[in-house]
Amino acid sequence: MTEVMEQIDIKNVLENLGIKAENSGSAVGSHWFMTRGEKIASYSPVDGSLIAQVNAATNTEYEACIEKANDAFKSWRMVPAPKRGEIVRQFGELLREKKEDLGKLVSYEMGKSYQEGLGEVQEMIDICEFAVGLSRQLHGLTMHSERALHRMYEQYHPLGIVGVISAFNFPVAVWAWNTALAWVCGDVCIWKPSEKAPICAIACQNIIAQVIKENGLHDGISSLVIGRADIGVLMANDKRVPLVSATGSTRMGKSVGEAVGARLGKSLLELGGNNAVILTPSADLKMLLPAIVFGAVGTTGQRCTSTRRLIIHDSIYNDVKEVLVNAYGQLKIGNPLDESNHVGPLIDTDAVSMYLAAIENGKKEGTKVLLEGGVLEGDGYESGCYVKPVIVEAENKYQIVQDETFAPILYLLKYSGDVSNAIDIQNAVPQGLSSAIMTTDMREQEEFLSHRGSDCGIANVNIGTSGAEIGGAFGGEKDTGGGRESGSDAWKVYMRRQTNTINWGRDLPLAQGIKFEL
């Protein structure tokens, strides 16, 4: 533990990010409530050390955040969109200054590699840049009216309060994906982060609070409410929150979607993934092997876009199996802040238990483990969260393969015949987030991308399932929830559409030529 602490100088990192030993769990801008809620302790999966304790937000503080957010929205929506973009630009610049410290905190609190931690902060910076440009492009359409001397067009207006519920695996980036877009659209945001990574959320609140204060803006533009599931339940059922963006498990998303739908609100759901890569006989394995392995073991298999299934043509199956087993044998597991390591820890011991249970349940169904798993012990593994990546031969019909396990377990599945058979296997799971095909055959590529191809929200060719870029809309279908975040026209979900018709003539004709004489 001491060696890791000295390596990252965690005390200095926390100080630079404005984090104290014991923090309140709720804030409006730079104002922190003196909450008396339950204490939530954040332990690092890297070495098991206590990072800090957070007093969870209570219902009273949640109500205060809602009131402040409503007040802030009245003035924020009247700020011209390009000027709102300027605030987001300043936020992005401050993130650049804090990138190293925030990246280290993400790595230490969540357990992903330091390079991935830096990459996550870079995603925040990238979405800020995207949002700044977007602030001058919130376009509506102009249509021709069927009535003379009439003009018809549509425009977009901000919704109000956007509630953001985020997961532990991307403790800062997903919040930024939502808020950067929501802010330029004229919305204000309340964030309920994962209780498994609350310190990262406090750091982000401190950063945006500095921008808000320096510009003399209303604190309620950005609020934070740390707590357990009860806070999310409050938000999902709150009519004052017109949009709830929730990232997490399918089970959680169904609960949120049901509650929000019952009050006819809007929900943006980013839920489970069960992502597959198809390997055809023409695939260039040497070029694409790193993408496959990173997709399976990167972030210790805790990405919603992690590669969980590898669908391999029977003619190359044995060769691929041998190459993969050899590649996994070269993986280094250990402290994620050490850049020579490939795999860090799972988020906590509960995740370890689910990993072990998945392996055992798979064996009961008939899976064959090619590369045994297990929990690592000894020097450097004191947290009990380090596990071995596993390769398993299986069939797609097995329940354990149909389910998503947030762990580095890769299932090898065999197909024969043409690529349509592989696509059928790829699509035969409840989830529909990310997918990929490895091929140098143009016809196989186009089949995969056609209407009868992948049913996922993301379909890649000759790259892996993880590593989405900011410019494209991110999200999936089926049990993944149907939401879209980040690039393209994802901004539209944060606004309400309005059609306007203006009669500038001296008569009042009705549509469809209807006559109504008095």
C-alpha cells in the first residue's frame, strides 16, 4: 500500500483536486451541504486503502438541489447558446490543467490503468470541444407551408433539469458526455454518481464549480447528490426532472425506464452489453489480435463495450485458440498505475465473487475452461480484487453466455458456413450494444453492416468492440436501452422540439383547404 501511495502521491492528488478527508455528498456549484447522511467509504481496489469517506446526501439535500436547479434554469436558458458554449470551453481548459491528477484518481479509485484514466479525462475534454462547436449549430429545419403567406419551421428548446445517473466503470467521462451537451442546450444538471467511485465525482464538481464561480453564474447549473439507489429512485420518479440519463445494468435501467415512463418523462438508457467479434477465414489475425485482447481484458473486462464473445469460423478455430492462449500468457496483472501492467483489479470483492460464480456456473452448463482463472494473492494483491483473465469454450445458448458478466471472461464460439451464420449467433443475445467483424472480404463486411447484419448500435469492421470516438453517437439496442449519447445528433434528446407556423398575410386560411365561415 505504501509503495502505491508514494508512486502516485495520492494526498497531493486529492489536495490538487480540492478533496478533503471527509466530504459532504451533496453540492450545488461550490456550495457543499453539511449533510448528516450515511457515511460511504471509498476503498481503492488497487491496494485496499481507504481513500476518503463521504456523507451521503439525504432527501432534504436532494430537494434543495432541485430547487436551486430550477432557479438556475430560469436564467441559464436565456443565455445565448454560444455563450453557454464558452462556459463549457473554460471547463474543458480546466480539465486540461487537472488531467494528470484526475486521471490518477480515476485509476486509483476505479482500478483501470493510468493510461485509461488519462484517456477517460481526454474523453471529457473532447466532448467539451464537440459541445463548444455544437453551441453554434443547434439547428432546426425550415419547411414550405401549403398555405400562401405562411412560414413554417421548427426549433429546439431546453428541457430543464437533466438527471444523470452514472456507473463506476467510467466514473467521470459519462457524466461529461451528458452535461457538456446538456449545458450548451440550456439545461441544468443534477448528478448521482456511483457510490463505488464517489471521490472522482467530488473532484469533477470542484472543477466545474470553479468555472461557475469565476463567471458569476448561478450555482444550480451543476449539482451533485452522492448516495445509494434511493437517490436514483427519487430522481426517476421526480416530475421536475424531465430527462433522466442512466448508465448501468439492464436491471437498473428497466427500473428507471419504468418509473420515468410512468410519469411520461424522457429517459436515456445506456445499459448492458454482450459484445461479440466475428473472425472470418479472411481475417488478418496478426494485425487485429491486440484489439481483440484489449477488448476482452481492458479495464479488467468492466467496460459495457468489452469483448465477451469471439465467434470464430471452424476452419481457423484451432489456430485462433492457440494464438489467444499464448497472448493471454504474456499478460501482466498488477498495479494499474504501473504502465508495464496490462490488467488491473476488479472494482471490489463483490465483483470478484460474481466473476468466480460465472466461471463455476459455466462449468455446470458444459463450458470448457482453456485458461483457468482465480484470485491472485500475495505481495501487490492485498486488496483481493486481482483476478486472472479467463478463456472459455462455450455455446451461445448457454445462459452464462447470454448474461453479461462484468469481468475478464472471454467465450470462444464456433461457426461454420458463411458469415450469415456468425451474424445469427452474434445477434442471438438480449443485449445489442457493440459488435465487430474481422474480415478482408468486402462482401462479408457489407453483409455485417446491412439491414440483415448486426443488430447492435455500434458495428465495427477490423477494429474491436471498445474504444468509441466522441464524434459518433454512442449507444445500443434491445436490452441495452436504445439511448444515444456523445456525438452526431445525440444533443436532440436534451431538448424539446417545437414546430412554428407564422401567418404574415391578411387572411386566415385553414390547413387542408378546410372552410369555416361565420
